[in-house]
Amino acid sequence: MFLFRRKKSCFICRLFKLLFKVCLLATGALFAVYFLNLDQKLLAWAYARVNEIFDRKEVDIKF
């Protein structure tokens, strides 16, 4: 039973562990976005939807 007793860590140690985990998670997510080029894929999809909307509008200036 003595081996399974959990020692309470200080507040600063818990805070650093939490910050480390958050930084690690953010780095992993940003790497996945960069590696898979997800930002450009999202912008290309949004650009296509915006063009669909504006291509249907009538043009009031004719050259």
C-alpha cells in the first residue's frame, strides 16, 4: 500500500505540468495543420463558396 500512495505536488509543479501539456498539444495540432496544408484547403473551400454566391448576383456596371 505504501507504493501506491500519491504524494501531493506543489502548485507550481502542477502549473508547469499543465502548461507543458497545453504547449505540447498546441504544437501537435499546429504541426498537423501545417503538414496536411489544412489552412489552404479551408481557404480554398471558403473562396469557392463565396464565388458561388457572388457569381449569381446581377452586375449593375457593364463595360
